[in-house]
Amino acid sequence: MFQKWNSLIGVVLFSSLVGGCSHGKISVDQEATRGVADGVFEITAEWVKPKSDKYDIRLKLYNPSEKGIIVLLHDLACFRGTASGELKHTFFNTGERTIDFKPGETKKMNTVCRFEGREPKGEFRIVAKRVYEDKDGEGKNRGKVLAKDVTWKMADTEETK
């Protein structure tokens, strides 16, 4: 009997960790909030999950061009209102640091924007400070800067109520 309960508890805990919690997620109107550098790069989000000193966000990045592009993770800046945060991948900060895109490719990633010791309010904003050409098509050598400050933003729905 004891082993059955241990197994059941283990399954429930594992399911809650893997499945996550959708409570508090805000769906995003992707078309209305999309940041665009015409013919070069597009950024939007599928959802945002605000928390006190951070927010989780599922980013959707797209290369509409016929050439490869590169975006560096440290060139993606996050903000809430006027406060800037630090953007990282959510799963132990594992994930691409150099994000390379083939022509027409879309990449989605779960990230977190942290505001150490602060609890900012206001609109959510992600800025791709620089988008580079993929010089050799291998995703390793950055060429010239094709776009700067491509911005996705969404009003804080709690503040607008």
C-alpha cells in the first residue's frame, strides 16, 4: 500500500513539474504586438506569465528573408515599464546563445525576464538590439547589422482594467 502511494505521489509531482501551470498566463494578440524589421526579422510572443519580480514569456522569432540571419541572446533586452531586466532561457538557462535562422525559419523559446529585487509594473517589452546577416550561411559568422531595435511590446492588461 505504501509503495502505491509513493508511486502516485511521484506521478503527480512529476506531472506538475513537466506540465507546468498555465495559471496566470496572458495570451498575446501576436499580430497586434508584433515587432517588425521589414523583410529582415519579426518578433512576437505567444504568451506572457507575469510574476512579482519577473515574467516568463514564450518568444516567437521569424526570419522572413531569403538569407540567413543571426540574433545573439545577449542582444535581446527585456523591460517592464521603464525597468530593464535580464533575459535568459527558462530551463536552467540552457538554449542557444547564438540564434541562427535559415531563410523562412521560425524559432520559439521559453524565456524569463528577471528584475533582481524589483517588482516593476507597466507594459512588457522585448527588444532585439541587433540582427546580423549570417555571413557564411553556417550560423557562426556574423556579417553586417541588418536591423536595430526591433521591438515587441504589449500593454499590461492588469493596469488597463
